[in-house]
Amino acid sequence: MDVKAYMVEVGEKAREASVKIAQASTEAKNRALLAMAEALDNARDKLAQANELDLENGRANGLDSAMLDRLELTPARIDTMIEGLKQVAALPDPVGIIDDMKFMPSGIQVGKMRVPLGVVGIIYESRPNVTVEAASLCLKSGNATILRGGSEAIHSNQAVAVCISQGLSQAGLPEDAVQVVKTTDRAAVGELITMPEYVDVIVPRGGKGLIERVSRDAKVTVIKHLDGICHVFIDRDADHEKAVNVAFNAKTHRYGTCNTMETLLVDEPVAASILPLLAEKYRQEGVELRGCEATRCILTDINPASEDDWSTEYLAPILSVKIVADMEEAIAHINKYGSHHTDSIITENYTRGRTFITAVDSSSVMINASTRFADGFEYGLGAEIGISTDKIHARGPVGLDGLTSQKYVVFGDGHIRQ
Amino acid sequence: MDVKAYMVEVGEKAREASVKIAQASTEAKNRALLAMAEALDNARDKLAQANELDLENGRANGLDSAMLDRLELTPARIDTMIEGLKQVAALPDPVGIIDDMKFMPSGIQVGKMRVPLGVVGIIYESRPNVTVEAASLCLKSGNATILRGGSEAIHSNQAVAVCISQGLSQAGLPEDAVQVVKTTDRAAVGELITMPEYVDVIVPRGGKGLIERVSRDAKVTVIKHLDGICHVFIDRDADHEKAVNVAFNAKTHRYGTCNTMETLLVDEPVAASILPLLAEKYRQEGVELRGCEATRCILTDINPASEDDWSTEYLAPILSVKIVADMEEAIAHINKYGSHHTDSIITENYTRGRTFITAVDSSSVMINASTRFADGFEYGLGAEIGISTDKIHARGPVGLDGLTSQKYVVFGDGHIRQ
């Protein structure tokens, strides 16, 4: 198979479909999403068979249990996909919204209309449910999508793709609006990210290695975050109860998510009173603490944190702890070692709270809230295609708006430039 | 000189300055802008000397008269630079604006704060006044700037750079916040556009060749437009007076600008009545018309338009004219041959006006207005760094907002994820 020729064909079809899907009515898009949900529900047996094939191959190829778990399409996960499609159908359509329409001194009226980006390329690893999640958000925002899942999930993804096609076709929309790449050849990824004539933006979802490779080689904009090294800073004027609750929640609510706290920073004046309380709660939960020198003077039985710890995303019940002389040191630490994802200050102090959210250069900055809130659903976006830690185009949780652009709309009455 | 090492040093300084400039107060930034204006006013003699050196070299090197004209820093152009600085100082500061702050079901409050992008790289050709224009917009939006002007303007640009440094220094801001590259080695451009660790976005300003090269090789986002192939479509329900006025203005108000109409599309039912009127006006103004077959049946004395004409930006008193069977053909023509810049329909018909602005995939779409309105000042942005025909990050005229990003701000009261 000539991968380049195949991907160009996929790209051409996507570009052509993108023109139609950009102008599809809200009703048609919603109808397609609901028809996809129905098709998935009717295809449970086929999905299970395809998935079993992937799982067998995976076991034969020695995939580890975490990978096999992500690969599995359980009935509950199919339910979640179906539910997700219904939720996206229920979201407001961003396409065509006109904002800020106002009259100018010349007499013309100027506003901005939200429009789709065009073609979105999604590159992901083992989880087949991403196929539906990503396709539904791109469709609702009027984009055509090219999905390239992991080779280990190829049969599951193709079975899901059949249901997506059925949904599109039932709603009278072009089936090429969502294409799942049929080859497992890795060269397909290289082609996908270097076709700016066919693909407008790439969203990679998966491990850091994948995202680094894609970002380095892509010829189009990549919406991504590499790490989630999130901090909670407990300020000297923190309410102790809020501090303990938030710091505990930010670490222990879920360990494997990108918005989980990985480093706790504690202001020196309150370290001795607050750290023993927190350490006891973490100990009961089985969280390993790694501390700076000053921390280990208070918590004498914990391991030391190395320089590497400050820039490590553990994704595990491990937490590095550092005592800082003041908020300025905390901010400098976050901007140096953090990943510009999400950072929170716990304080009752107005001025320091205000300074923190201004000076910390992250996609989400918080006062007295758990970093775990950094999420498209919690922010009211309805859903998210990912979280961006970059500053170009979209930042923070990226929902339907992040998958659109705007164009200027000008209304005149025969107006000419003087 | 080791160009790579020099550019890395420039990049490092810019990155460091960007942190300070991002947090500079509105008052300090405005003070710097006004101090720059004063420094320029006091340096008129030095500017004239430096500019004369560039002009002499230019004449010796055989630059054409258009190039020499762009290179010249007349007293009037210095006045315009000074006036521009005062205007940018008077614009509202976009940095720190918090939008859309609202409560979520969890009780947290979520909004978005506007923040600078970081470091903006500007690559431009002969006009030294761009140095001040670009630097002032980047400074006001809290970004550090690296400016790389054409080698033929090196003395003028360095003389302007001295005034910019004075202004920054007088306002207590880091001088490295605006750096004008000191080497004329072309390799400096190659370095500037491939340093994502130091430069966040590139804005090229100049000819199509420059912009194509920069876009092809850049490793960071480029805010740009290549062509301005703008259309006016006169619909069958156009008011004839508005149609004639707008079509005339869109072509003849200025020939060399990117928002000038290059192709006129006329709906078949009104072609015979409207084209002779318009042709006479264009003839009096010295505009050469090039028509499709059908046009030449009505305007028998004009030259034929070739296929190339439909995708040519004349930047001259030349206009291609095509008669289309209906609006659908006009839209298809615009989306195929246009440059996604600015396109206008002249009509009194509600439904076709609505369809046109939705279906035409351009950064500005208009009803009954001259394409010449596509401009940052006319849209109320106060100023513009350029016009983007891409869909990522910024589209249409790019003002201060386009030089910023947003971060999410979350206010809680000890809120934790349940």
C-alpha cells in the first residue's frame, strides 16, 4: 500500500466534506450524532467481536495490563460513548454565532461570526472510545475529522467507524466528514501532520512521547499539553481547613489525570503547623511524600526530593513538597518547573491572591480551589477535546469554541471608504 | 559573527524581558510609548542622517524607485510614527481583562483573563516606520518583540531602535523588551523563525515571496496573509446606485492595498444594465478591464481575462470581470480563486445576503460595503499589526487582542472535586 497516496486521498475527501459539514444545519448534525448513538447500541455484538480480536492480538504481542485495560470496550464503556454522543447533541451549536456586532463611525456595522476550522486531525493511542468522543466534538463544531488511532485498536476503531458512517449517512451528511485511517502503517501519522493543504489543526491525545513527536514534526498547529505538573501553594494567610481539604483533594481525587497536583508548595510561616496535619492524611491514603530539606526538618520520616522531582509528573500516589520563603519564591518555582497547566493558591489575602493569578503563567490559575477542577465539564464547556498549555489559538480546556475560528461580518448600506 | 549564537542571545534576552513586560502596568507602558514619541521628535536629525546613508546605499545598489520611496523617512513619515505612538498609548490595555466570569454548578467561579503571548518576532522589508508601528502594538499588548527589518534599512532601523530603547528605559521597562536585530545576515531570519523556545509567534510583513518563505520554514505560528484577492459580487437584487458606488470605490480608492477588489462578479440578469455604467466610470479613472466571454459580449472593447487573471492580485488599475449565472456560482468562484481575505455582496435580498456571508470562507464577508473597509482602524481595533487570512488564533485585521491569549481564572472558597 502506498501510504502517502492513501493519506492524500483521505485528505482530499476530508477537505471536500469539510465544505459541506461547515454549512450543515444544527438539526442535521444533531440527527447524525443521535443516529451514531443508535448505531453503536445496535452494534454491541460486532463491537465486542472486533474488540476481542484486538485484545487477543494485544495479549499475544505482550501488551501490559494497563494498555489492555485502556483497549477494552466493556459494555459500560459503550454506554458511556452513547451517552457522550447524546450530550454533545444537546450542546449549543457554536457555528454561526455572531458576537460584538456594533456600529463604527463610518456607519458600517462590524461583528464576528464563529466558523469551523476546517479539517481536524486526531492522533491517539489505545482507547477506542476516543474515536467517538473526538469525532462528535469535531462534527458538532462543523469540522471534518481524520482519526488515526493506535494500531493495537484497529479492529475496534474500524467497527466504531462503521457506526459513525451510518449516523452521518442517515442524517444526509457526507460520510467522509469523519474518516478513521485504515492503515496501521506508522508512516500515516507522518503524512497526516505534514499536509497543511488538507489538515488545519492536529490534536494528539496520548502519552508524552507521542505528543512530543507530533509537535516536533507537524507542519500545522498542534493543540496539546505535554505534562500536567500542577501546584498548590499554601500561603501564610491560608485558611487551614481549606488548605488541607484542597491540597488533599488535588492529590488524591484521582492520581492519573493531568490536573492532579504533583508538587505542594508551603509558605514558610505556616509550614510547621500545616504540614504534619496534611502528612498524616496523605499517609492514611498511601501517598508517598518527597520533601525539600526544610520539609524534612518538619516531616522527618519522608524521603528527600531530588531536582528531578520538581519537574516530574508522577501520575501516581507520590507528592513532592517544598517550603518556600514567600509567594514570590512559589511563583518563580511554578513558572520554572511547572508545565503551564493548572496552579492554585490557598489564601485569604486579597493582594497576594490577585498577584498570584496575574503572575503565574499557566492555562488555569485558581484561588482556593482544587486543581482537579481544570476540566471542560467543570468549566461549563460541555465537553473537551483536550487541554492546551500553549498560548496560540486555544488555552486551557478546549471545547467546541476551541475547534472554531471567527470571521468578520460587515453590514453596510452602500458604504464606501472616504 | 556567529549568527546563530547572536540570535540565541537575542532570544534569551527577549524571553527574560517578556516576563517583566507582561506584568508592566498600563501606565508604565503608556509612558514608554510617549517617551519613544518624544525621543523620535528629538532625533529627527540623526534619523535623517541614518536614512540618507540607507538611501545612498540603496541608490548605489540599484534599488528601484518604489523601493527607495518605501525606504525614505520623510519628516511627514516621522510625524506619522510619532502620532501612531500617541494613538497606541491612548488605546485601552488588553492585558488583564477578565471576561465571562460565571458561577458553575460546583460553586466555583470561572472566567478568562487576557494575557500576552510572550515574544513576537516581526520580519519586514524596507519600510523603517514598521519598526515603530509593530514595536508599539507588541509593547502595549505586553509582549517582548524581536524586529528584523530589511538589510537596506539597517541604519534607519538602528536609529529608530535607539529612540525605542530610550523610551523603554525612561519608563523603567527593560530595554530588551524591543530588540532590533543588528545583523543584516539573512541567516538571522532562518534562526528567528525556528526558535520556538524563545519566540511564540511570527508576523511577517512584506511581499508574497518573503511571507511564503517564512511560512514554509517557520517552527512557530505565523500570523499572515499571502494575497488579497478580494471580490465584489453584484447580485440580481442589488440597488444599482449602491452597486456602482461600492464596486467603483473597492477598486479605485487605493490600488496597492490588500483589501482592494481585484475581481468583479456580476449576476447575469443585471449584467447588461450595470456593466456599461461601471465600465464608463472605470474608463474615466484609467482602470483596465479584463472580461470573461460573456462580459466581452456587453463590453466589446475590453481584453479577455485568462484563467490566471482570476487568481491574480494586480495591486494596480486593472480589474477582472466575470458574469456568473447565479450567486452559487459567485460563491464557488470566490472560494476557489479568492485568497480568503475580503469579499462583499451587493444585494437588497435578505436570503441571499444571509447565505453569502455564511458560505463565503473569507476573513471578512460584507453586505453592501466596500472591501476597502477591511482594516483594523475601520473595524474599531484602533490599529493593526496585519491581516490574517488563516483560521488559527487570529483572523481578519489583527489588533491588540490578536497579540494576546487567554488563561482561565477560577475563584473558589475551598472548593474540592466531589
